[in-house]
Amino acid sequence: MSPGEYIKNLRIKKKWSLKTMAQKITVPINTYKGWEDGRKIPAEGLRKIAQVHGVSTTEILNLSEVRTESLTRVIYYLEEAIQLVKQAQS
């Protein structure tokens, strides 16, 4: 899930409108909507959103999921490379 989708879900769970959320973090509504739509969220905006929702910025950015996905991909390619080396040695 992207950060934009994640913050949108947080807002919807609290039943807040875009306007309400934008007011809570003191940004224009179009700016906040852009973040939900996928534009990059500046550090200060990210911090404010996390604070309002009581979550960490890491949770919003989904960094642990990204790292896990990347590591899984690396492990897959390493296993594939090992198999190719073994076949070449046979």
C-alpha cells in the first residue's frame, strides 16, 4: 500500500473529510488531497499526519514492508544464482 493510500485509509477510519484532515494539519485541502493521490509528502507534512493519527512516520511510509519485499526478491535471485552455479559445476 502506498503512503497516500495509507493516509487516506487512516482518515476514512476516523470518518474525517479531506477538509477536516487538511485543517488538522494546517495545509490547503488541495495539498493534502494531492498527498493522498500519490504526490510526495514533505517531511513536515508526514510528521503532522503521523502525530494526528498517533502512528509513526515509518508506518505511513511502509518501510518495513518495502524492506521485506526487497529482501525476498534478493533471496530469490541469490537462490537462482546458486542453482545456476551448481549446474555449471556439474
